[in-house]
Amino acid sequence: MTVGWKEEAKLSELNIDPIKVKVDTGAKTSSLHAFDIQSFEEGGVTYVKFKTCPYKRHPKQTIKCKCEVIDYRKIKSSNGQTQLRYVIRTPITIGNKTWDIDVTLADRKKMRYKMLLGREAMKNIIVSPHEAYIQSE
């Protein structure tokens, strides 16, 4: 599948549909804007609940999410700071393809795109850097 440097994606398990995603070959891990992040245990499993506001044009439209934590990763941000972030796994749909990706949760409120699609999530994807929304409806 070929994608542009930005695409629309669905994160159906998080009730996010659609979200504008920056396809970032410079980022190893995908990242989603999240705030009010709280971890808790339930039945011996660690979960995280958080809020996200994935729509730049609708800054007050908040979505509450709950996911199992699959990992913690040290991530070096574009400004050079290192953070320990929660990692969740969720299906993503771009065009007519759906697959599971790992996503770190980070405060991206000042960023233009509320989600980055990193290299780890780009199996079988070719990026056309001069085009946008190739797979979007």
C-alpha cells in the first residue's frame, strides 16, 4: 500500500474516526495525543485510562479511552528530551487495510498532528513524500 506524507486513519477501538495522521519515517514509534493519563491494575493486568482530543478543528471534543498497557518505552522527542511513555496496542485502518500498531501516549497538544505513524507501524507501506491523503476517502 502506498500512503502520502499525511493520511486519515481510524482507530476504531478508541472510537477515533477519522484522525489526521502524519506519516513520520523519522520516528520509530507511533504516538497519539493523550492527557489525564492514569494507570491502574485490574485482574493482575495494568491498564491506562486517558483522554484525547484528536481533532484540531474541534479542540473541546474529548474522547475517553481505556487500554491495556503492553510496554513502557523511553522515547527521545524531537526537542531532545527523553520521556518514559506508556505503550498501547490498537488496530489502525488506513484506506481499506487494518492492522495492529503499538502507540505511545504523549502530550501533543501543541503539535499540528495529534498522531504520528512511526516506522514500526509501516510494514508493507510505501511512503510517497510528495503526496497527501492517497488512501483517504
